[in-house]
Amino acid sequence: MILTVSTKPYADQKPGTSGLRKKVPVFQQENYAENFIQAIFDSLEGFEGQTLVIGGDGRYYNREVIQVALKMAAANGFGKVMVGKGGILSTPAASHVIRKYHAFGGIVLSASHNPGGPTEDFGIKYNIGNGGPAPEKITDAIFDRTRNIDSYKIADVADIDLDTVGSFDLAGMTVEVIDPVTDYADLMETLFDFPAIRSLISGGFRVVIDSMSAVTGPYAVEILEKRLGAPAGSVRNEVPLPDFGHHHPDPNLVHAKELYDDVMSADGPDFGAASDGDGDRNMVVGKGMFVTPSDSLAMIAANATCAPGYRQGIAGIARSMPTSAAADRVAEKLGIGMYETPTGWKFFGNLMDAGKVTVCGEESFGTGSDHVREKDGLWAVLFWLNIVAARKQSVKEIVEAHWAEYGRNYYSRHDYEGVDTDNANALVTALRAKLGSLPGTTINGLVVSAADDFAYHDPIDHSVSKNQGIRILFEGGSRIVFRLSGTGTSGATLRLYVERYEPDASRHGIETQAALADLIAAAEEVAEIKRYTGMNEPTVIT
Ligand code: G6P
Ligand code: ZN
């Protein structure tokens, strides 16, 4: 029943910021997914007889690859696979299931916030036993293996019925099809004050969640409508679709604009939230106030003890380098550790495992805590609802009070998508060459205090990650950061991150782009973005 199939390596299976992501037709090439899955197994040791978790965000090609992964797990010697019904598990739910059932690891099929469909994106990511994304040591080993792989193992058996909860035998391995929602919803109920949120909602506070036709629909319906009593229909676009209804399932001001406009309208809801394709990202909008992801991290940290799961306080905070320093001020005030890591949730895992940090966040609409080892969209939404319920204030009031207390970090990210890869690399190379000579000089009237290419020294395993983003810091605490995205599937995306700290509360009401205009002009002056990208404007501003 177990076949060893010979195969030829593909040269392009290097995992990016978050696993291997390619267009569906790339994955449909002969043995493409099989090679990568076998390379994962070949890079691991000691899983004989152990449990593997498999799930995905339900996008196009999810079911096909799940069947392949199940048969390969059996052939490679796993004792059991736990798989979400319908092949569904949100990324944070997969992380939780891995931890709760002490699985050896998990395979998550997702391309996160990227579009889905026959010609859109697909992805495969491996998570380790702590529930978090595999660290670079493992993803590097996987990549090495893909370059010389010559065979893979697969059980030659019929497909498993993924739509019936229960236990099945697959070539001697047990397949347990589980309800994807229950374990996760139960966990949320232990962390947050559900009775307080329920009475907030029954008291007339109107909450809307846009699941963007992606994986969080069933989770949000169970939690918001069933367990918290919000009226039916409070979760919009709640049915996961293989092509996300042709939308870009990315919760930001561009792709979730309808929700934003609705919350901002006079008779719209009091609170709106959205999540991405695989449920790990979040966007939070209160009436009259969009909460930036960087601010969200700082404000969740500052108000953490409102939530029962965090009543005892938080151990520390971590953020990715391009994320604003708003959280740093909270850590300082609380007298707890603050860690600055490269972009990518995988860098938080060691810090959480070592008990150094409790909450983590990234500017890319990611927030989470050590309850799992992934960022968690619905967790962030529930945290905000818990804070609103506990403080009996609106989101707007909470945000403004925070700024008044800590100062405001004006922050924006400008993306230039679909840039020619050579041109994007040339921009970065030219900038890198200038770094040494910048300190002390003036760019658009701003004095450079320091400039470098961020390198991270992991304090736990002492690994070093270099070239993680170019930072130019100015006197007074403003900064611009440049990096190339590691999650795209075609061409290059240049990201420019711009930040200014404003302590003066009388200056907290300025429109963000206006508050950052001189820094944005400085970025153009130093990096010649228009010339290198051939674009006059960013494609997305968040
Ligand atoms: C994914 C990762 C995040 C990362 C984000 C942006 O969501 O899980 O950790 O911050 O992508 O990454 P990028 O390399 O595209 O800027
Ligand atoms: Zn995601």
C-alpha cells in the first residue's frame, strides 16, 4: 500500500516569511506539493507514531493537497493525523489544536491574505510542536532538501471523507476528523469575560465582523452570534469560499473599506472587525476611530488586566522592527521587557516559550499572545470587546485616552506592489551602500541620527538574522524603514514604514499622511522610490 515514487527537484521551493507560497498552477505541477511535503518530513526527526495536525483556510486546492498530505503522513510513519472537518482549520485554531493535543507538529495550507482561486495563490506552512511557525533552522533545512529530493512516500489508498467528524483508518494510521471550531471557541471563553461582552451587546452595542468569505466565518458565528448573543447577521461574508468571492481577504483600509465606511456612517455599528484568509490577521474599527495595528498592540498591552486570562499581568511585549514603538512606552511604564524582532511571527515563538513575553504584534494587522503560537485575529477582536466592556468607554475614547497618556505614534505603511524584482533589489542595494554615510546628514530638513540594516540576535537560541530591513532614524525619534516583502508570489513589493512620535496631546488630531508628509518626502529623497519602481504613488497605504 505504501509507494515510493521517484521525483525531480524544483529549484523554487524556498519558504518565505510564512511558508511556501505560489500560484495554484505552480502547485499543480507534477509532484510539486508532494516534493515540498516530503522535504518537510525529511527535515524532521522522531515523529514515528506521533500525531500531526492538518488544516487549511479552505481556499482553492485545499482539499486536494490535504488528501495528499494525509496519505504521505501515513506512508512516512505518523501514528495519527487530526484534520479539521472540510479541511478547515484557521491558523490560530491549528496552533491551538497542536498544543492542546500535544501533536508533533502541523501542516497549515494557506496563503493567508492573498487571493484564492484556480489562478491565484496557495501555500504550505509547517508548524512545530509548540504550535508556532517553524523557525529558520527548519525552513532552511526544508529548502535544502527540496533541492535534491529524488523520491517521496505515499499510501496508495482511497481519499478520506473529510466532511464527517470521526475516526478513520488510512493505511494503518488513524485519521481523526475534528470539528474545527469547538476547541478554539472554548479557549477564547477561558481568556475573555464573555458575560461582560454579552451584556455589552445585549445593552445595544452593535458589533459587526466581516469574515471576508474566508476561514473565520464559522468561528465568528459560533462565538459572536451563538456564545455572545449578537443578532444573526452580525457576521458578514461568513461562508468560506474557495475564491473568497473574488475578494482579497486582507483586513485593511483598502480591502475592508466597506466595513470601515459602514462603521463610520452615522447609523452604522459601534464596532467593526475583519480578519484575513486564514484568520490570523485582524482589523479593528470603532465608531469614529480606526485602530492602527501598532496602536492596537500597545493598547491591548496597557489594558491587558481587563481580561480574565491576563488578570495577573503580562510578562513582556514583543513587536516586529517595522511596527511602531507605541508598545515600547507601555512596556516602559509597566516595567516589563520589550523585544524587537524581524518581520514574521516565527520570531516570537522562542520569546513566548521562554516566558519572556505574553503579547506580540506586528504592523501587518497581526496581534496575539502566548495562548497559541500564531497571531490571532478573533482573539484581538474579543480582547477589544472585553476592554470596551470593562472600561465602559468607546473605542475612540480608549484610543484618545491612551494617546493623551503615552503620546501618539503617527504611523503609516506605503506598499509598492508588483515592482520588477531587479529594480526593487537595486533600490535596496543602493540604499544599503549609503547607510554608513547618512548619520549626521540632513534629508529633507531632518537630521539622521542613525541608519542601519536591522539584524536580530535571538536572545534564546542565539541565532542571528541579518538584512531584516533598512532603518533611518531621525533626531526626535521619527524614522523611516524600507524592506521587501517576503510573502508575495509575483514580482517584488517594496514596503516603506513611516513613524513620528508626538507627545503633545494638542497635536494628536492631525490626519496621518499630513503628519508624516516630511518623512514621506525624505524617503523619496533618499531612496528614489519613483525612479526605481516607475510608480508615482504607492499601490496600498495602510
Ligand atoms: C504574514 C506574516 C507576518 C508578516 C506579514 C507581512 O502575515 O505571518 O509575520 O508580518 O506576513 O510580511 P511581509 O514579508 O509581506 O512584509
Ligand atoms: Zn494570515
